[in-house]
Amino acid sequence: DAHSSGDLISRIVTDIDQFTDGLLLGFTQLFTGVITIIGTICFMLGINPWITLVVVILSPFSFFIASFISKRSFNMFRKQSQTRGKMTGFVNEMLGNIKVVKVFDHGEKAQEEFDQINDDLAYYSLRATFFSSITNPATRFMYSGIYAGVAIAGCMSVIRGSISVGQLSSFLSYTNQYTKPFNEISGVVTELQNALASAARVFELINEKTILEDKKDATVLENVKGQVEIEHVNFSYTPDRPLIEDSVKPGERVAIVGPTGCGKTTVINLLMRFYDVNSGSIKVEGKDIRDVTRKSLRTSYGMVLQETWLKSGTIRDNIAYGRPEATEEEIINAAKEAHAHSFIMRMPQGYDTVISEDGGNLSQGQKQLLCIARVMLCLPPMLILDEATSSIDTRTEIRVQKAFAKMMEGRTSFIVAHRLSTIREADMILVMRDGHIVEKGKHEELLAKNGFYAEIYNSQFAAVG
């Protein structure tokens, strides 16, 4: 809810790649560099400990310079990674809704937004590269100073007779070997800083706590008949708000109606445990859903949403998504029950027709029928239909409603609907307004009360003209 899918994709793909490359390069240089530094110090101590002390004392100055530059380059690389994630999210959003962008002539505005993000990315990238690039020259300058210091101290020692000219020559050679690993490491500081910035984003994602975790002693929900109890439930995405309190018997059809934004989808999210209630409890078969595994809870529900989702693959794979082991006959029967078989057979390869990501080469109604067929194949003990027929033509809707009626026999069903004509036969209708249950009862009872439900119902069937 808090991050765009593009930003998450950027962390999982781009940032991990940057992190991997930086680690590989950095550790290779670091491992060989540490061995070289330790070896050369040992050899230098063997020749003259005092001159070696000069080398060791002067070395930290280069670290201070490198640290000063690295802090600034790391900050720029961090902003570069964040902006790159923002760009990925923006591009993903625009391309995923390209038809809407074109219909509302938002192309130029989208181009301006992209250019702004791209300019920010170029700004941070340029400065990150600049700061990281001056690290190597700065450290080389410092180590050249160390080399000069060793040469001066060595020459004085030769004059005093402490060491020979040959020993001084060897010492200078070791000094050069000692500074070489530092220069090499500073040479790849760009990749290392980029890797560290990417690693911070990756670990931020890894360390993000799962909002809903199964308890260690969570039980598996078995022999579900469809009894649901909702007791003193309070939930809100921000402050607490009393929502619903009721009990649903096995096999009952419960319709949830109300204006847009009243909380219908929130109830579905709570039943499926996409969110946990703030207070109160929701029980299935007498067990609090927080005490059972999410997998066993969700496999007890069949869900058809208003927003369809299909994966890249064959039509057969999409229908069998919930039951991969289903036979060909079962898949075809489910498609026939959903009135999808006829249009599937008109496709080039029938059930073997490959559809693009999110069913891009199918109409909205056809995608909805495939989603309905997917649930009909699984036939779980409880059903959730969230505007399941919103994208289907009236003639097909009548057929699908009959199929739903057959499917809902003996199954507890929660039906979210705007068209009240589709829920007249419900055993219980919950009328929601501003996040509260304001009325409940059967269709005739609610009409007789002449309350909010009657107002909504009559507005849908008011005479025109």
C-alpha cells in the first residue's frame, strides 16, 4: 500500500544487481589488498622499523580524505537509487495504463513528469560519479606524499649508515606495493558506493516486517462448513472505527451494499485476513482467524474480484491456477459453468491459446469470465464475489448469475454489489454507510423500513423522464 510496484521491482532487480556487482568487485580487491598490505608491512619491519612507522603514521591521512569524499558520494548514490526506483515506478504506471493516458491526452504531461525525474536522476548520477571519481586522484596524491616521506627518511638513514642504498631501494619498492592496494580500492569506489546505496534499499525491504504473520502455534483450518462470526470488530486504516458485528450461518448468502467508499471492500479484506482487526474478532468454525494459518483460511474462500488478474500463459493454466492438478474435463466443465467455453473455443488454439500479461488480448468481460471459471474449478466452502459480474453484458450476466446460484448452494457467500437487483435473494443484506453497518435484514424487510436501503434501491429504479 505504501510503495509503488515499480519501486519494489527496482529494489528486487536493479538494486540487487548493483549490490552483487559491487560486492564481487570490492571483495576481490579487498582480499588481495589486505594480503598485500600485511605482507609488505612485515617485509618493511624486517628492514627498518622506524621508517615503517613513518609509512603507517602517514597512511590514515588518506583515509580521512577518502572518508570525506565517500560520505558525499554515498549520499548522491542513495538519492540516485531512490530516483531510479521512482522512475521505474512511473514508467510501470504509465505503460500499464497507456490507454487511459492516451484517452485523456495526458501524454505531454507524462513526458514532462518523466523529464523531471530523468533530470533529477542525471543530476544525482553526475554528482555521484564526480565525487567518487576524485577519490582515486586524492588518495594517489596522498600516497605519493608518503612515498616522498619514506624516500627522505630513507636517505637520511643511508647518510647516517643505518641502512644501505640497496635496502632503501627495496624499502621504496615495498612502499609502492603497500600503497598500490589502496589506490586500486579507491579506483573502484564508484562501484562500492553504488553497491552500498543499493544494499541499503535492499536491506530496508528485507527487514520490513510482515504485517500479518502466522502465530507459531497457528492451526490448520479443516472441515470448513462456512460458519463465520464477526464480534465487536473495530478496524480502520487510521483511527479505530466500529465496523460490524454479526454471525453468518453455513450456507447463508450475505450481500454487502452501500455507496462507493463506505467500507464494503474493507470487510472483504478483513475476512480474507489481508488486514487484522484492531479489536474484536472474526471466527470461522469457531476459531479466531488470527489463530489459524493464512493458507488454510484463504484456501477456504473462493474469490472473484471486480479487478481481474490473469497471468501470462495459456487459458488452461489461468483457469487451473487454484488447482494445477485439475483434469482437462474438470477445466472444460468449469469454463462451461462460467459460460466461457464458447468464446474460448473461438480462440486460435482454444484452451492452449497463450494470453498476454493481465489478459491484454482479451476483452474485460472475457477476462472476468475466466476469473469466474477459475473459482468454479476450485469450489471452496465459502465464496466472495466482489462486483463479480460488473464487466459482463446483461445476457451473459443472467446466465452467470444462474451459475452462481448453483455454485452458492450450501456454501457461505459474501456478495458485494452495486446493482441491487442482483442480491434480492440474499439471506441477509448488510447496508453500509461511512464505514458502519446502518441496516441489515432481507430485501423485503429493508424496503418495508423505508430507510437508507430503500433510498438506494428506489434511486436505481426511478422512472426516467
